[in-house]
Amino acid sequence: MMSTPGIKKQLIVVGDTDALIAILHEEDKSHQKAVETVAKLLQHDAQTVFPLTTITETITTLIRKLKRSDIAAKIVERITDGSLSIENTDVDLLKEALKVFDPKGSKKKTVFDALVVATAKKLNTDVIFSMDDWYSKLGFTLAANLT
């Protein structure tokens, strides 16, 4: 894609479940860091996109693990009013994700995380909004580390 002189390409950031929960759940240990990261993203005029699977994982985690259906309802509201950018997931994206997913690896590195990676590749970005350093080890920049 050719770039037009004088026009800056918008920064696209792919969001992970831990970041979305940290933003909305004030008791989350990473809440303050997430709020600071959002401020950075606003300074960069970044567009944050969440894979569809991140949204479903987030809602499920909020309801089942954290017992916070009230926060899950806020996410549903934001989806319904169009204020959350969501990227579809399909079989091709899943196949791309499975290239980095290791079923015998850490239980904390899920197929959902691999789908975040595949979405970032699809959207041609190297910035991921997550608290998980694993993404850095794969060559991505964590949104919190943007300058």
C-alpha cells in the first residue's frame, strides 16, 4: 500500500481480554496501568480493535470467574451501540492462530491469545493492548510501552 505524503496512517492496536477487563474492572490489579495505556492510545489517536473471540472470552470470564455480570452488561452495551471495534474471526484466522498456539505449552497461553496474534498480523500491526509480556516475546509491542 502506498502512503500519501503528509498523511499519517492511523495506529491500529489489537486488544486482549486482560486489558479489556482491566479497563472496566476497577478492582483489577492492572486497572491503573490499563487506564494509563488508554490515555497513551488516545494521544496516538489509535484505533483499538478486539477480536470477536476476545469479546466472548471477556464476557465469559467476567460472568463465570469474576462474578461481574454488571461489567459484562457494559460490554454488551458498548457492542450494541457500536463503540467497540470488533474484528471477525474465521477459519483462516484460526489456522493462522494455531501456528503460534502450543496445546502442550503453558495453560496461560490460550488459543484466544493466539487469535489476538493472528488478528494483529491480519491487520498489519505490531501493537497489542495486553498486560501479558508473552506478546513481546513474539515481537509485538505492548501498548503500554508506546512512547
